[in-house]
Amino acid sequence: MDLDGYLARLGISERPAPSAESLRRLHVAHLAAFPFHNLTIQRNEVVDIHIDAITRRFLVDGGGGYCFEQNTLLGTALRELGFDVTTLLGRVGIAGNKALNHMLLRVDVDGESWIADTGFGGEGPLEPIPLREGVRVTQDGIDYSLRRDAHHWILLMHYGDVTEELYEFSGAPHTSGDVEIVNYYTSMHPASIFRRTLTIQRVTPEERLILRPKVVTRYRSGVRRDTPIEPSQVRAFARELFGIELGDGPLLFESV
């Protein structure tokens, strides 16, 4: 990949040495630089997750993407910088008969394992989280915790009096072939939420911003505010909030 171009996009001028602090810095900068969205899926196009294609979309075309794109890019950069990175797969939406539909990373550095995930969108962690039973961290007014449940870890989000289970994952490493299969299922299966609704999201240290067809959600200092919108306004809000032009062509969610 174009590592120097990637670091420049993150606003980092030098190649950082592997450390927990470097990992945190890269994680936060990546989230701020690249929006999370499912526009490729909504345009009924194939999500190519080979690193050359992702690099072109993110660094040349100025785009973003969802977990399989975001964390493939971050993981490739971390490996080239000398970090010890393991690809993991998880399930968003734990209740019921759920399939693997999420990608995240385990990074081992400074004698500790961390969960790095720049691909969950606006409600995901801002910084890496230590992979330890019972850990609880506060990031921009939102708490995250990890709970061990038999074969799986569960990542939880706490804000105000609300606790949400974000996803579950095991510690088993997965190959690029595993990721390709899960990406194909998640992006192409008719029941996939990514085909049924549009979302554009961004995380910065100041604000978490989420656009969906009927609501704009903002988190500031852990306080959530929902603003109802009409689906017909999505193109205007995408332009105003994210500088993204959705075009006039039909999107999949509009036919659901």
C-alpha cells in the first residue's frame, strides 16, 4: 500500500515506531480522516477489499467504506509499520441466529493485546481497547467494556443509563479468504442490513455523527441527540454534513 500517502492523509508526517501510544494515535486519526459508509453497496456495486482497490478508493478518490475496507486498510498499515496484527471476525447483533458480519483487529504491542476497530462507525470505540476480561474505558464521554462469555468476547457500550451490546467475537485468527467470504455475504445477501438502509458516519474526538434515512444522530460528550429527517432529505444532509454527493441515481434503500 501507499503507506506514506496514508500517513499524510492522517496528518502524520513520520513513520511511528510500534507502541501502544502510536497505535492510539493512528486509530484516532484514521477515524477522523475516513468516513464510515455503505455507499458502494447502496449503489449495488461489488465491494472489492483487495488492498490496492481500497487504497485507491480511500487515498485517491477521497472515499471511505465499512468495516472490511476500513480495518483492512488500518491492519495493512500497522503491519507495514511493524505491529503484530491478527484479523478477527465477529457478529453484530448478538441475539438470534446471527452470522459473521464484522471485521476487527487484535494488535499485540508493549506486552499487551488490544482491540483496534475503525470499522464500526459512529458508535464504535474512538481508541483501541485492552483485550482483558472486565476492562472498562471511557472515551469521549462513552464507556466501553469487554465481557467474556464462554467462547466469545462481547463488546458493550454504556452511555447515560443505557447499555448496548455492540458485537461478539472470538480470539480465533481469520485469513484474508475468510474475510472475503464474509464481506461478500454481508454486502450481497438480500437480508443484509447494509443493503436495506443507507448510513454515513464519522467519528472525531469532538463528535460522533451518524446519518440514516430517517434520523441524524449526534453524540457529544456521551450525550445522544436524534433529529428526525425525511428520506428525501438524505442527499442534502450527506452533502451538508459530510461533503458527500450521493448523485441522482437510485440507491438500494429507496426500493425497500
